[in-house]
Amino acid sequence: MLGQIELGQSAPTINVLWKIARALDVTFSALIQAQTDASCTVLRARDAKTLASGDGAFKSRALFPFDGPRKAEFYELKLTPQGREEAEPHAPGTVENLVVTEGTVVVRVGVESHTLGTGDAIVFEADVAHAYENPHDAPAVMYLVMTYSDG
């Protein structure tokens, strides 16, 4: 699979990129964009790189420049109606702060389950398996800030 990605013959899914980042012990963002020297960066929606799950139900768009290692990352996440995304545990000390801006999302963290509506937010330690699920017939939109540990 890595060889196909390197040759441009295959586009990796979000899960594959997370696994590669974890194996290399780098942040997710370090894998998906070149560095920039600008002190101010405008991220045009039309130019954004959107990553999707294998079934297309989950989409993630980075809302920060990929200019090297960072302690926090900011994403726009979208889930189709009835869509679900399973996330593997992140490195110890990783925290996710998620707010739902449209629709309803069930967030599963380990064995806990939390239903969030528009305007609701959740903060959790993401070093356990977690999932996002849209149980309704309307799309859901979320914004996620992921913070990494110094260690």
C-alpha cells in the first residue's frame, strides 16, 4: 500500500494516514502538506485538501497550515446521514475538543457514549478507541481541535 501511495497509484484513507503518522511518531498534519515560511496564511476553501473515509461517509478538512510540527490541529469534520467513523487511539496525552455545528452526533469514547446536538461540545482524552456516528437522516458538521502532549 505504501508503495502505491508513493507512486501516486492509490489515495490513502484517513485511517491509513493516521496509522502511518502513528508508526512514524509524527502528527497527522506532518504527512499531508508542504511547509511554508509565511507569517500569515489564508486557507481558501476551494484549495483545501479534504480527506475521506473509505466509504465516503466521513470527511475531514484541515483548517491550519501544515508548516511543521505543532501541538494543536484544527479540523472541519462532516458525517453523512447514518455515517460512522471509527478512530484508533491516538498517542498518550492527545486530547480532542469537538463542537457540533450542524446536526446530531453520537461520540463514543471507549465504552462511554455521548449524544451531542447543534452547539454541544465534548473534550476527551483520545488515547482510547473512539467513534463519531450520525444517527439521523441529515448531514452533521463538527469542528475539532486536537491537542498533542509535549512528551
